[in-house]
Amino acid sequence: MSLEMKNKLIEEFSNFELALNGQKHLGLHNIRKKAIEQFVSLGLPTTKNEEWKYTNLNFLTKHDFHLVTFLKSVNIEFKDIFPFLFKELNENFLVFVNGILVPELSGINLRSRRLMIGSITEAYNKEMPIINHFTKYADVSNDSFVALNTAFVNDGAFIYVPDNATVAGPIHIIYINDTKQEAVMSQPRILMSIGSNVDVQIIESLHTIGDKEGFINSVVEISIGSNSRVEYYKMQDDNLKSYYIGSTFIKQDRDSFLKTHTICLGGAFIRNNFEIMLDGEGAELEMGGIHYNYDNQYVENRTMVEHRKPNCKSNQIFKGILDDDSRAVFNGKIYVRPNAQKTSAYQSNKNILLTDRAKINSKPQLEIYADDVKCSHGATSGYLDKDSMFYLKARGIEEPKAKALLLNAFASEIIEKVDIDELRDSLKQKVALRLGVEDIYFCDVF
């Protein structure tokens, strides 16, 4: 990290601290101070760091980002966010503008009984039990961007779903960077505590309003109770002036089920960090993603799935389509602890390169310390299958459409796993639009 940037962030923290007034004497601010100290100690990662060896962070110094800690005024109206909402879903939606939760733009479905949503600062001030989960899974000691986010946490959001609660419709988290006036760096923070015997669907989407650069550095912590089912979909379809690093930490309890899929279709730079702990016997994880890179776009998916208890299952399938001069990285690890017997874990990464200039680095890993397990991993990268192309062209299908059909089929394995009908249909349309074949219905895998 350059000395100039380091000094700038230290100065930003001092200004942030002064603006907190009386709040800087509360317990939350002690966490902030430790986090900024850790960030200064760690500095920004470089390619000498194994977990960042393929990641170029030059955009942080190339653009003069303004770090937002408070919203003096909200220049976004409801009509601006309306296109980001789903028409048919009775969704609960939380709107973050430049990293700050804006209640007046958010909405809660009144049929969601006992669902509680508020600010993390409020939870600390009222000493609510949910604060016991804050920074419990997102460790500031090892990750510069988690430390940076924690240092500047202000009006982040907590979501509390108690045992046996009913949530009407998905919870939609909407990140908006308002870059109409200047380049913006935002630090949204979300803490979720999901009780036992609960069924919850979560959608997260990224958006930029404005023509200047925007950088989102988000941290999400989720605790899932026993016998609960959670679906978590991350939709990333922003412009080529947007940059995103998202760190997601999830702990699963006994017999819980988590389905999480990440769909990356736009953005100049995207890095998704996932750390998921299967910490209760019988927990199950279904995880996957698809990205379609173009231009000079960069997408990186890093996963760490830790099996801590016996009889747990995890299944990861990540796919990529790379066009033009784009780059992608998959860095995934399955870690099995000594007492996690009867583990079943699978990991796969498959990529299609559409040009000789596109580049993929794939690094699937297994680290196993138990002997009664079934674990496997694999990675494949290559060009479109010539035999399949020949088969379609021989039946009168022109080459561009044949290519689109094959790519559609490749992507559909992930898209079809989305259980929210309107979200799945929207993703199908976006993929078809990207392929330039809106007239082709999204086909099943063949």
C-alpha cells in the first residue's frame, strides 16, 4: 500500500471518529479502532500474498475514490431504484446508498411476522443479543478489506429472523453507488442471525447510478440455525466503471441447508470471497456460480468450505465464459477437520474461452484430516466443442446462433438452480441479451 493512500485512510478515520461525537465512547468504536490498526498493519494485499497472487488492485490508486462514512443528503429517489425491484415478488428490500442503509427507500413486507431489521449501531446501543455475532466470523486479523470495512462501519444493517418465524417473500439487499458527482468508495455491512426451523430467501444486487467510478467493499456475516433452509443469490450486473470486493462469512448449524449462487454478468472488477463453516452435524451446502466476462473485465471467486462436524455435505460448481481480453480466477478450498467423518464434498470449476486473449487461473484444493470421507475436485478449461458446433451447423443452424445455444446450455446448469421464478427468468433474459440472441429461449442442459 502506498504511503499516500495509507495516510489518506488514516486521515479519513480521524475525521470519521470526530464526526461520531458521543458514539466514539461506545463498544462498537473499540472494534473500529482495532480494525483500523489492523488494516494499517496489514496494508493492502499484493501479488506476493498467496490468496491474492492473481489479483491486480491498481484501480484503487488509479481512481480518486471518495470514502463515504456519512450521508449528508440522499440524492436517490424511489423512482431511481424501482427498476432494480422485482415486479411480482412480495419482497422485503433494504437499500444501501454509498454503503449507508437508507430506511426511507427500504420496505418491509408486513406479512413477514417477527422479522426484525435495523442498524448495527442501534443494535449496539440497545445491547441486542444479535451483536454477539458481529465480527465473530469476519476476522479482521487476516483480511485487509474486512478490516477496512469494519473500521468504517456506521449504518450497517442487522437482520434477525427468530426461530419458527415466517418471512413473506425474499429479502432483497440492494447496493447502490451514487457516482453522479464523484468517484465513490462505499463499505456496506450486513449481519444476519437466522434462527431454527426457518425458510428464508435472500437476493443481493449491485447497481451504480452515475457515470463516475464506484467501488463497493462489502462484508456479510450470516449465522444459520438448526433445521433452517436458506437460499442466497448474488446478482452482479453493473457497468464497466464499477469495482466490487464482497466478503461473505456463513456458519451453518445442525441439519441446516444453504443454497448460494453467484451470477456475474457485469462490472470492471469483481472479487467474491466466501468462507462457509459447516458447524453442525448433517449440515448441507449447495454452492455455485456463473460469470460471463467481456472486454477487460476481471472476475474472481474464492471459496473456503470448512467441514467441522460429521455427516455434512457440500457441492460446489463454478463456471465461467470468457470473451475478449477478460480474465478470471477460481480459487477454492475444501477443508475437512479431523472429527468431520462421513464428509461428502465435491468441487468443480469449468470454463469456456472464446478468444485466445482471454485467461483463466483455476486452483481447486483439498485439505483433509479425516479418513472416512468422500471428497473430489476438478477443473477444466477450453474452447467450444468443435463436434457440437459441427452437429448444430450441419442441421442448418448458423454459427453465431449455434455458439449461443451451446453457451446457453453451459450456463443453464447454474441458472436453473435458482428457485425464485422471477429472478431466474430475469437472469435468463440477461444472459440471452449478452449473447445477442434474445429470440432464443433459455434451453435446458443437453
